[in-house]
Amino acid sequence: MSRLPAVPEKGCPGPSELDSRRAGFVLGLDVGSSVIRCHVYDHAALVRGSSAQKVESLYPQNGWVEIDPDVLWCQFVTVIKDSVQAAGVEMNQIVGLGISTQRATFITWNKRSTMSDGVFVCAVLAKSFTLITEQRLAHSRKTGNHFHNFISWQDLRAIDLVKSWNSSLIMKLIHSSCRVLHFVTRSQRFLAASLFTFSPQHVSLRLAWIFQNLIEVQKAIEEDNCCFGTVDTWLLHKLTKGSEFATDFSNASTTGLFDPYEMCWSGLITSLLSIPLSLLPPVRDTSHNFGSVDEEIFGVPIPIVALVADQQSAMFGECCFQAGDVKLTMGTGTFLDINTGSSPQQTLGGFYPLIGWKIGQEVICLAEGNAGDTGTAIKWAQQLDLCTDAAETEKMAKSLEDSEGVYFVPSFSGLQAPLNDPCACASFMGLKPSTSKYHLVRAILESIAFRNKQLYELMQKEIHIPITKIRADGGVCKNNFVMQMTSDLINETIERPVHTDMSCLGAASLAGLAVGFWTDKEELKKLRQSEMIFKPQKKWQEYEMNMENWVKAVKRSMNWYNKT
């Protein structure tokens, strides 16, 4: 496995430099949908200091979900400072920074001023009022300010565009022609194109919506004064005071604008949606020297050596390095990923191909299915005072024999694979006068396990790779009721790690490999520890009737918003 130096000198680090780096610490950050978290890791991959802040989502209109970028930036800087302080170390002991981010959440902003100090000084010395005025004007137009808030991956504002495009004549022509080409060539790329549909979770049509509705963005594009980026790209831009503009393969592959077969931005999709390729950042390796944090921010120039999408980061943190390794993340949403080796795999039912990571010549691909509302359902129950905290839900569920025929459909943001209905609504069904909040809470937890079963069955059906192991992470995996029920439903053993913040660890691991803090992936495997192993205790037949009734409830919740 190739290892990249953390600084731009030629050659590999010398022995003394490696020793000093291995004696330092690496930072792993995860900018999630609910929490932004930072851990300081030592050479044993133990957390020496931590800090976290809640990410506040904004809901300006029904179905819209946004994040204030200025607030997020302040939180990002604060959690780094606080975690380093909590670890009792100095900033100059941090040898590398890895950043994991929520995916397909994006922003557009002005390019920074192209006026260099040298040009300005020359203008002053020449007393060229015209030149000074022109440069100042350019500076005012190119401020680096954002045009709008972050548009979250949960946002549904482009849902009408999604429906329109997916039912359009153009898409039908693309699908039919690619089916013919796949029949003739047997190329997986044409198979993928024949099955491609737009999704509200993709960046693509939400970005098209911004182009159509924000005149300021349209004008900036015309003036070549607009940048686009997912959270990772924007943070890199901010950390380097505008000197770096890039993303990595894992983040790019989640946008719906990237071709994982050609490993580049898709000329077809961008041309269909009139998205200029010049807006999109260059795509770099996941473990890579992205530059250094500007010294003014933390007092020292910390190397930024990993950018990675959160689910891919969790996959790396779980050491799911081999084909057939499976990761089940239950956080804000549920994400089921399987390592498919070096080849992307497209399925009919909703598992989609992603780039897991690229490090040198190594490219690892994943197939992923997801459910949008997991932790959000539990958080909603807390807001309604159905429970005091997430930990209490486990006790409440275990205190009952069953949910007394009450079923919950977790669909605040629609239903993803295998149902793929953005118009489904969240609902309780089977309520009775005897229903208590305990029944409601148990129904919510059961719905999470039922969705896990749906995703797992789809993966088994469509991804023809033998499963080697299953590892869980995310905040909801701390709930033993959900974990045990999932193990029973899929009839598989599931490992839970000691530390469930795998996105942080994955980002730190990738950063550590880049700077020689850890030698290779074999060393990372030895450092990983399981906290608990869940084995099936009940047979599927004991759940079969309940799941059949839950599926009925789900079907009755589908296509709800089309009926209003």
C-alpha cells in the first residue's frame, strides 16, 4: 500500500521524522448530520481527548433542510481546539488531520479575490487609480462568501424535478439505448446507465434547482465567479484560506454527478443538467496531501491528509478491507455497505455503486443501500417526551412482550431502497385506547430493525459476493434491543466495536497512514477491538407475522404526498 508524505518534500520521511510522527497524535473529525465530533488519537488508536457539538438543521420551508455554514465553521474550529485541549497536548503535536463529512450536502460560493499583495503594491507604487479601482472591484465581487446555506442531503426541494426527469423522454431514450449497448458489449457501465435514475438525495437535481431559482448564482456562473463543493471541499477551502479547492473520490461518488466506472465527473449528467464542469473541484486520492491549515487558525500549519465521506470512513474505521465485508451504520439514517472489491456493482433494487476509497493504485468500491430516518426517529420521540433519552428507549422496549399491534413507518424523508418512494409519510398504525408511550417507542425501535432486514435481504439478492463479516457502528448501534433484533432477523452475527464513532476513526486512520503514523492496514486491524458480539437468539419465524403487518403499514404510507 502506498504511503504519501504529509509535506510536499520529495521522497519518503526519514527514520527520525517517522519516529517523531509516531510519537505525536492524529485528529479525526466527523461532520455529521446531527453532531460534529473530533477525537485525538494516539499511536494505539486510543482516544486521548474529544469534543462534540450538536449540528442544528434549519427548516425554512416544508421539506427543505439546511445548515448555516457560518455556524458550522465556528463549531468545526471549536471542536478541534477543545479536543486538543482535552487531550492535554499542544497543536504542534498534531501530525495529521483527517476529515469525514456527511455526504451530498453542498454549497456554492464566490471565488476568493485573485488580487495578490504584489499586484496591489505595484498599483500603489504606480499610483494607478484605475488599476486599484478595478482590483478592488474584483475583490468585492470575489469574496469567498456563500450564496446560500448548505443544502442537506435530506432536503426534498427538488422532488418535482426528480419526478420530471425520471419520467422524461430523454431518460427513456438513455435507458433504452444503454440497454442495447449493454446487450452488445456486456459492459457494466452501460448496465449502470440503463438503470440510472435521479434521487432527491443526489446533489445533481438539488444543484440544478439552485441554478434555476437563485439569480445570484446564475450571474456568478456567467462571470466564472462560482465554486461548488460538498462539506469536505468547503472546509478545505476555509482551512487553507482559499488556497486549496478539491474533493476526494469517496465524496465525489456520492453526488450523482460522478462516473465510478471512469473515475471522473460525468460529462453526460453534467451536460444534461447544464452544470459547468468548471464549477466542480478536482478529485484527489482519499489519503492525500491536501495542503496545510493556515497558521492563523490554530497557530501551526497542521497537514490535511485525508478527506473522506462519512460512510466510507466508517467502513475504513471498521477495517472492512476485504470483498464481502459488510458495515451497518445506524446514525441519523441507516447505511448498509458491502465491499465489492475493485469493481463497482449496480443493482436493480436500489443498492448503488460508490468509491470506498482510493489510495495510490488501490481503489475499493462499495455497494450501498440506505434508510433515511433512524436516529431522527428516536430524536423525534425525545422531542415529544415519549422518552428522556436514547438509552431509555432500550429499557422501555424490553419492558414489553410486544408492541401490541402498533407499527411505525420511519419515513420523515421518504423511503429509500428497496421501496424508493420519496412521497411516503411517517406514520403510526394500529393505535388503540390501551396504547402507551412504551408501545410507541418499541414500535419505533422495531421499525429500525425491520428496515435493516429489508436492506439486508436486498443486498443478499443483488450483490453476489459471499459475506465475510458484519460490523455495526453509529449511535443507534449502542441500543442492544435494535442490535439483537437485527441479528435475529438477518440470522447473522454482528460485531459492535468498543468505540462506535467509526467515521472519526476512519478519517484518523487514513490520515495516519498518509503521514506514516501507522504503517499499513494490517497494523490497523490489530488495533481494532470489538465490545460485543450479537448472535441470533430467535428464529425468523417468530418475527414473520409482525414484519408482514409492518410491511402492510409501510405500503399504506406510500405515495401519501401525491394525494394531497
